[in-house]
Amino acid sequence: MKEGTIISAHPGIFNKLVTYLERIDKTISDEDKVILIMYGLPPSYHLLVTRNLYSRDTLKLNDVTSALVQYELQRWLKAEEGVEL
């Protein structure tokens, strides 16, 4: 994913690809999906990726996508306020 891309579009595109794979009988575990999403993020999400990958025993797709949307919202609000990230 390129820097500056809206993160909320990332899981939608990813889910579409997973659906295509499932149609040809290729299943991906939720934990693998999380890892693929996290490693597809730009460098500015490094802190979020590190926190999510290493602070949990299990990786749940819903938890991670919620965290991504929340993180993007915080970044957007700080940018609106003129706070340097």
C-alpha cells in the first residue's frame, strides 16, 4: 500500500482478493490474513504493526481492522489540528 492511501480501502481490497482465492479452494487463516494486511501497510504504520503483532497471543482480523480504522481516524484528526505526526 502506498503512503497516503486511505486505510479503510485496504481491507476491502484485501477481502476481495481473499474471496477470489476461496473460490479456487485456497483458504487463508484469520491470523495469516492479519499478517498479510499488516505487512502490506506503509512505513508510517510501523508503530501500529509492531504493537499489534507482538502484544497479542492471537491475531483476530476484526480487532486489527478496527485498530487500523481507529489509527487512521486519529491521524486524520491530528492532521486537521495541524499536529505533526
